[in-house]
Amino acid sequence: YDFGVDSYPFHSRHTQRRLPQCIIIGVRKGGTRALLNFLDLHPDIQTAGREMHFFDEPDRYKLGLNWYRKRMPFSFRNQITIEKTPAYFVEEHVAGKVHEMNSSIKLLLILRDPVERMISDYLQVRTNKEEKGKSYHRFEDLVIDKETGGIRESYTPVRRSKYHVHMARWLKYFSLDQFLLISSERFAEDPVTQLQRVEAFLDIDPQFKRDMFVYNETKGFYCIRDEDEHVCLGESKGRKHPNIDPAVLAKLRAFFRPQNKKFYSLVGVNFGWP
Ligand code: A3P
């Protein structure tokens, strides 16, 4: 694997590679890349460029914490190292392993309407197949059980969107105040307010300012302002979603409504998903 890590700050007497003191654990398609890249602008933050998949992939985990640490960027003593791997939130044994590494770690979790998240998840898989010249199933055929007409709970994107199940597992190891929950929808609309919440949560200097970002009409999202340029995320972020059969959407909404309620009461926040 080619782990790209930032070249600055380089190795010197004053810098070291350190284990992350904060991890973005999910969710997949929640805006984790934008969150990490935007946080990287902060002078007190260093981020690992690639998803590490250290705690969820047994072959990597067995290489040990020193292997993991060596894949982190160099940082000064006062800087916080952050990595993001959205698979962490949903994979079974991750929370316990993270706790074993650092029981007082801070966890960032950016959460999107579970139905939108599923469609985005599906679209990512479909695009990957299509890029290899293969065709792929319709979303409706994957998500609906042909025999019963109900939701196919074994479909991975459905499982990943059942946030209360995953959150309950994480809360066995970590207290709620170790998490900062971010709404994907609010983050996309107004990243600075959410980045300022992260600064307060991490107890670092308030550095994020509105003029660091610019809304790009073509992209439909905020991008980093670099003088006259807009530095936006790549084409795989912010894809146009396919139209889904309204009857299937209604079934999904009905399926997730009680799931979402459970999640809201678990974390004490109402995300207002439809
Ligand atoms: P869509 O492609 O479904 O719109 P992740 O990085 O976790 O895979 O999340 C991808 C999602 O980030 C995109 O999903 C998009 O909605 C969201 N996003 C949030 N802020 C963004 C930004 N500034 N630029 C691009 N995508 C952003």
C-alpha cells in the first residue's frame, strides 16, 4: 500500500510521528474526506492522508501499534494527529481495539441522513464497477427483498446506516463526551460553524474563518479558497444521485424512522432526518 503522508512538517529534532489523539470514525459517505481536508488547514492539526484501516483489517492490526504510528505524519509536540477511516464506525471489533490503544481518545463522527447515505454508498460501489467496464444492479433491486417486498436488512449499506446499533457498541467503551457528533447536512451547508465546534472540542486555538472557504456553484459545495482558486474535492465527492422509485424511498423512510429515533435518544441529539 502506498500510504501518502504529508511531507510537512518533515523529520527534525522537533518532530515525531505520533499515534492519533483523535480519529474520524465515520460514517462512510458522511463527508469524512471534506472534514479531514478542512481540518488539515489548522496549524495545530496534522492529518494522515490515506485511510489507515488499521483497526478493522486484521492483517494490518497484527502489524502492531508501531507500524500504525509510523504511517502517521510528522508533528510538533503541540499538534494533534488525526486519521480517518469510516469503516471503523461499523466494524465489529474496532471500538475495543481503539480503547486499548487510548481510552481517552477523541472521536469525530459525521452523520448523514441514513437513506441519502445508503444511496451514496451504493453509487460509490456502482461507479467503481462501471469504471472497470462492468454493469451493476439497480439500487431498488438490491435494497428490496423480492419475496417479501420489505427492506433487505442483509444488504451492507442498510446495515451500515443503522447508526444506533453501531453507536451502542462504541458506547460500551467510550463515554458520550468523547464524541463530537456532526451533522453532514449542516457541515455541507456551513462547514466553518462545524469546524469551530471541532476546535472547541479539541481545545485548540480558534483559527477557522469564513474567508478560508468559498461556495463553488459548479461543485455545489464549499471548497478551500487559495487566493483566486477554489480547491474542491474530486469528482467522486458530491456525485449526482440516481432517481429512486418513490415507493422504495417511502419504504426506506419508514424503515429508518424508528432506527433514527433510537439513535437520537441514545446520543441525545435530534438530527432532523426526514
Ligand atoms: P455524495 O457524493 O453522495 O454527495 P465521504 O468523504 O465520507 O465519502 O463523503 C462524501 C460526501 O461528502 C459527498 O457525498 C458529499 O455529499 C459530502 N460533502 C460534504 N462536504 C463536501 C464538500 N465540501 N465537497 C464535496 N463533498 C462534500
